[in-house]
Amino acid sequence: MPLNRPLTAALLALGCCSTQADPATEPRLVPVIYEAPSPVATPAPPTAAAALPPAAPAKPREPEDPLARERAAFPRPAVLKGNIAFWRKVFAEYSENQSVIHDLRKPERVYEVLDFRDEALRLNKVQLSNLKSAEEKRVRGRIESALRRAYTQREQPAVLDDEARRLAAMFANEPSALREAADNIRAQRGLRERTREAMAISGQYLPEMERIFADADMPRLLTRLPFVESSFNVDAYSKVAAAGLWQFMPESARMYMRFNHVADDRRDPWTSTEAAAEHLRDDYRVLQDWPLAVTAYNYGRGGLKRALAETGGDSLDDLLSRYDNKRFGFASRNFYSEFLAATDVERDWRQHFGDVQRHAPVAFETVTVERYTPWRTLLKLSGTDEERFARLNPSYRDEVQHGRLYVPAGDRIRVPVGRAAAFRAGYQQLAGNETYDRQRDIYLSHRIGKGETLGGIAKRYQVSQKTLVALNGIKNGKLRAGQTLKVPNDGGAAPVMVARASERHEISMGSTGSKPVKAPKKLKTQIHRVKSGQNLSVIAKRYDTTVRHLLELNGLQDAGRIRAGMKLKVPLA
């Protein structure tokens, strides 16, 4: 994908990234040093001053901030000063067993802090959770009533009770805001323990994440967003189906990575980081402003662009002051402030958390799977145990790991450092019946509803009636309600499989009765002429697709057999 020239120039001016491409060679060894130690001072030669009393020892110098120059690209408007300070406390000071009762519109306006740390020592999780919820509700109600009293009696301060007087004093400069404040009371639980754990875990991923963002010509500071999104929990899964370090939703996942019956790349910390870099780059290209681009990662760039058009604004400040829409709620309004606060806390982690042992970076080498290959075969060649192999390659679904589907040809998998050469040698020696030239056939199971016809079902799934007749042995085109049909699937169906492999080298995917998942629209393509030095990995990255997809789109079996001048079908940009 071509680089954004204004963005590139701006970032280079800040000295924050490199435009040098990473050679597409293998094996690739991930750096294992997270942070360089401070230089050791060399003692000066003895002088006459040596006879003087020794000077007081100097305080240890804090390590230089390697991202200091990048921070200038992320402004801190005065209107956000209080917000950022509030979120710093949430990340670094308030315990998960403390609940901060505060103003929704102005978070730094804190009414009360509920402390459950003593109760946490004697209650189980359910009891503690119930207690927190009940107390938060009770205190919110009490403060709401006090704010309303403070508003209605604002002209008679002498009759106010102590609590109403205390709250009224917080609005001395804007007494009219008391009425609105009564409707905007919120509870925020602290994140100190979770953030401290995230500081340790992040050491496994941040060095490689920074490299990925630098190679994409993007600010490395953005790699701190997972502190906000997931606390660096690779297994994070939200109530709205966002997953992984970067909390991609299914809709965004389909745009930037694999999200199909074979793999969910949201679960892969490295692949999802590549996708996040592309996502954020696209956000910036559309909005041309980092506060807006970061906010768009949470709210959506289309929605943010419409909000700017509606308000006539061109900055996050404008949206915060002018845009009043329920969809642009607390999370979106605070997302940029949370990001800046997280970068502050991560920069000063020693100050906040003391001697946290940051985990060593995960090191690996990568190899290319030349043909469709069972997971167990690749595990054996990797020379490691199943748990570690799965951690290095976390995208693949259970259907692949349990052998019902193969790892696709052209996929690059990770193996422990030092195993790439042995893996390749072993792969070349595999017997003919251990690798395959195609994926296992996949079918949807469609239960016929009352009144459905063969033509209607064929149209719904974008297959021919002849295919359905031949595949299901239908005679005279007659169907009956309740009958189950096998329908070819091209990988666009919902990635929830329920059936097992059959002797006919196929598996079946579940459906929802007479309301099957719609087949995707036919993919529009264009032609790419391969240039000298290009491989499928480079081409796939340029067109926001995968090596596997290019292989299947062009009917190729071997990712290594492309040459300069060859014409390939690629997705239309």
C-alpha cells in the first residue's frame, strides 16, 4: 500500500519512524531486548580534588523516553487537561476495589470514592461484585438527590444541608450546571492492578509491535492503545464481540485481516497489530488529525466524519463542545484522553508501579506452509509442545487444530527460534499423503423451510440449481420442508462449525434453519503485474489481503513459484 506522503513527511520531521522496508526474507528473528540499559559511567582519573570529601551520590537517572519526539504529534488541548489527569489516576492510582463516583461530562469532578479493599479480603468474587454494584447505585442516588437540592435551593445557601452545600461549592463558578449534573453521575472502578499486570505482559509484544508500526510509517506511540483496549490480554473478548489485544469488531476484522472458518486473526497479537496499523493509517488519511483518528478507532471514521460535517467542526475540541449524539457517548468522548493517560502511565511505569518485571519479548522464526497441511503435522515439525505452538499461532480455529480443516497453503507460521531450518528440511521429506493440494471441502447445512424452492435457495447462496441437485441427489427438483441440503460454501459463512469430517473428505457447517448466512458478493478484482523482488507476502500486504487468498484467487498451489512479469488477480482497492 503506498505511503501517505504528508503523514510520512510529518512523522519524519518528528524523527519518529523509518521508511526503510523490512526485507521479506526468512527466517526472521525477533529482537529479544526490550530496553537498553543505561550506559555505565567510566571513573575519572585521580586528581587533587580526590582529597575533598565525597559528594552526595547522584540520583539514578531516569531512562530517556524513546518516544518523546513522537508525543508532539498528539496534542493535549487545555479542555482535556482534567480528563487526562482523571484517567491517569484510574490507570495508576485507583484500585480495582475502589469505585469513583464522578461527573459523566467532566470526569475529573469526583464526588466520592468508595473503598472496598477491606471487603475484598473476606468476600468471594460474587459477593464483592454484588456489594460494589449495590453501593454504587445507593451513593449515586444519594448524590443525585443532593445535587437537585443544591440546584433548587441555590438562592438560599443557608438552608442547604452539609452534603448539598459541599456539592454546590464544586459548582461555584457554574451553578446552572447543577441541574444537568444530577442526570450525569457515573461510577468508574480503578484499573491499577490490571494496568500493573499489563505493564509486565506488554514486554512480550511491544518491541515487535513498535517495529510493525515503524515499518508502516506510523507513530510507535500508538502501540500503547492496547493498554486502553484490552490491558494487553490476548484473550480479551467483550460483550459486543470485540476480541484480542486491539479489540477488533467482526466488521472491521473482515476489512483488515482473516476472519473466516479457518482463522480469526484478531486473536494473533502480531497479525492484529499489522491490521491495527492499517486501520489507524486509514483513519488518519480520512481525518488528517491524530486526536480524531484515535477517536475514530473507537467510534468509527465514517461516523466521526459525519459528526464533523454536522457540527461544521474540524477538531476533537469541536466535537466535544458541539456534538450531542447518544452514539457519541462516554467511551468515545474519553477515548483520546484515555490513550494519552495510558501513554503517560506507561512512560512513568517505575514511578507508579515500582519494580515490575516486564516479560521478555516472544522470539520466533517464521516459515511458509507450501501446501495444505494438517496442524498436527506442522506441530511435529516445529519441535515444540502443543501449547507453545498454539501460543505462537493463535489465529487458527479449533477446526484446524482438531484436524477438520488444514492450515492453508501459503500461510506463514511461527516456530521457536532455531527451528526454521529443521522445519523446512522436514517439510520437504513429508510423504505425499501428509500434505494436500486443496482445502477440505466445506458445506453449509440448510434446513428447508415451508414454501422454499430450489431456485430460491440457489439464489440465496449464489450457487446453481444443478450444483444443489447433483450434490444432494435431488430427483425431479422436489423438496420437502424439514429436509436438509448441503450447500457449497466459499468461506464467507459464519465461522461456527458443528459437524465432523466425513469419509468424503468434507465437513459441514451449521446454519440457522431456513435463515442461512448470506453468501458474500462476488469479489471484484484487478490485475497486478509482479515486479522483480516481489513475493506474495509483499503483494498481499499492498492490497490488504492474504497470501492464502491470492493463491486461491489465482489457482496457485505454491507461494514460492511466482516470477517477475507474472499477472496476478488481486482484490480491487
